[in-house]
Amino acid sequence: MSCGNSASYPRLEGKSRMRRELHVRFREGGGVQFPSATRRVITCASAAEARAALETATRVLKTLGVHIHPQKTRIVHVRHGFEFLGYKIKRGRRLKLPASKIRSGARAGALYAYPRQKSIQHFKEQVRRRTRRKAPVSTQELIREINPVLRGWGHYYKRAHVRRLFNQLDRWIVRRLWSHRFKRWRCCGWKRLPEARLYGEMGLVNLVGLIPSLASRRSASS
């Protein structure tokens, strides 16, 4: 069961609904951002248990002057998955290979978290907007501009099951840089501006390299 709670008093000027509290006003005045609402995921063994938990949460929160958002609260089965804080959380499919032959750590019936499709599209749009062919910057300047976007998004999702996705995005980003540099998508960028130079000399952030398990292997081998 995923719940979205919102206080009964309105949020003011983009500030937290806790704005009436003195310590919150002090911290927000200094630039600290507080979440607009509290979000929770409650796991239950059955649908009946989930409905009982929802009724209890509704009753308790009502005494505190807080109500549960009806459009953002629902009871779902984990095999269908649900979205939470930018993630799609879902039970994995049945695997064809026996567990002894699987080296990736994947397990049948285990829970997996992925970036939701909307988050991926938003990330790609940010990169696409900065790497348009007519952008009047050098490749080095462009890399310095997109690196914070790559690093921030990559660090947020690096602990999810993103190895394949990050690999696809890394290759797509390199193609975007080649397209900007040589003003067309189909070019000899892999010869004139190889990936080794982009990631090494020019310092392009590598999303796959942010994954903790892979980063530890690289540091151990170096």
C-alpha cells in the first residue's frame, strides 16, 4: 500500500506546509527545502491486512489534522508494481536458468527497483536540450555543463537495477556529443573522438561507473 499524506492547511508560496512552525521558517529562510508531503509505503501480507492498515492510518492521522490524499493512495499487489519517489518497484519475473548458473545476483520472485519511465524521459530531455547541434559551445564546455546532470541523476538511481539502462544511456550520451561536435548523427565520431578520450581526457561522467559494485571492482583492479 502506498500512501500520500498532505496536511489540512495550504502550502504557501512554494514553501512547506509546516511553514507555520518557527524552526521551519528559520531553516527555509536559509534555503533549506522541506518536502511538500510525507510519503509512505506499507507492506502487508494480504489485501485485508492492507485495508485494515489504511483505515487505521486514516483514523490516526485525522486526529493530527492530516488527511490521506485519496488520488495518491492505493492498495496494489507487488507483482503489478507501483511507483514511489521516482522508482518503479516490482516483483521480478520467473527465471529460466537455475540459481546456480546466474552470476548477476538476480533471483526469481525478488523485488526490483528501476527508474520510472517518466524520470528517464525527463533526464534524456535535459541532456537533449543541452546537446543540441546548434549549441555554441565546445565539446569540453558541453561536458562540463552536462556532467552535473549525469552525476546527480546517476547517483540517485545507482543502487537500483540499472546496469543495462545505464549502459544504454552512456552510449546514447556519447552519440549526442558526436552529433553536436560533427553536426550529424551518422559520422566517424568513434574514430575522431573515441569514448576513451571522452571519459578519460575530457572527464565525461560514466553512468555505469557510478554503480557501487562496479566502482569497487575497478578500484580493486587499479
